[in-house]
Amino acid sequence: MQQTTQTPYVDDAPVTTTGFSSVEFAENPEPRCACILLLDTSGSMQGEPIAQLTLGLRSFKDELAADPLASKRVEIAVVTFGDGAQLLADFADAGSFEPPALAAGGLTPMGAAIRDALGRLAARKESYRTNGIAYYRPWIFLITDGEPTDDYLAAAQEVRAGEERGAFSFYAVGVNNANMTKLAQIAPPKRPPVKLDGMRFRDLFVWLSKSMRTVSRSSVGDKVKLEPLGWTTTQT
């Protein structure tokens, strides 16, 4: 996973200022950095994995909310895939975000979840443009311990095309017995998937929160250096 730089920018479509038509943007006109968490909640995540994932998600919220600027600029949404693809938390700034309760069960409809996330992200970016809100390149962060149980190849093509044109940055993390070969078919070639070292979910989310804080403190157009991962293993 490439982690050396992150370029915040206004997306390929121009931002049109039409006045604030939304109360949330009127109250908080700061540039936004959207982050969609795509979380595997299939049956294989039962027990310690889902418990540690839940704790990590809470630490993610706490660290971002403690940063006055990041709490206004970073927006978080959570889409899970287990019993279908489900939106558990719609976009909210980090200060208002409430980590949802996670429960493991079902298969791994990863393809459906990715397509759902891409659609929601496109709609959110359109709302930014409509309301004259500048934004950084959004992040999509996928965490899974298995492999897709649905058709994922079309979703993979959309991920790679979107990453190539700069619409978002896509990160993929495998846990336990994740099929890293199939994850590599989904993740962009320039940012291949990485393997989580054991159950170090909290370390992963601490890194993610620091990265989001770093991006949110930059100016649109800046390049920023992110910290080394530190929570991965070379095992595949």
C-alpha cells in the first residue's frame, strides 16, 4: 500500500458556488475530506475480530474528534458487508460521527458493498460541488478477512478506473485468512493490499486517524507525507 503522499484537491469536475442550500454546509463551510469505511462483518468475523474492529472504530472517532480542525473537515461513512451491503453510518463530520454497533453474520458480498460505497461517494461529492465546498481526494478504506462471495470484478474495474482518474484513493487491508490474491485484483496496482498484523485494529485506526488529521491540516493542492504503516505483516 503506497502511503508516502496524499494530494488534496478539488476533483476533476469544477466546483460551482451556488450559495448554501444545506444547513450543514452553511454552519460548517470548511473543505471536506470524505472517508468511507468498508467493513467486513461476515460470519467469519465473529468473536475477537469483530470486537477488536469495534474498539478500533471507536478509537478512530475519538482521535479525530479531539482535533478541532479534523473534527470539522473529515467526514466518515460506514458501509458493512455480511448480511448484505448495509449503510450503518451516513456521512457525518468526525465531531458528530457515532461509531455504529457491529455484528458479524452472513456471507461476504464485497462487490455489492464496493459499488454501494462508490455510488454514495459520487453523490456526496456532487453535494459538495452544489454547495461550493472544496474537498480533498476522498478515501475508501476496505477491511476484510475473507474473499468476495458475489460478483466483484465489475466493482474492481470501477475501483481501478476511479483511482486512475483521481476520483478517490482506495486502500485494502486483509485480516487473518483474507484472500490476498483476490484483494490484489480489486486494489489499484499502485496501491496493493496489505495484511494486518494479527488483531492490530486499533493501531490501524490510529494510523488512519493521524493520516486524516494530516490531510485535514493541509491546504488544497498541498502534498503531505504520511507516517509508515507499522501495523502490517509481510505474510500473505
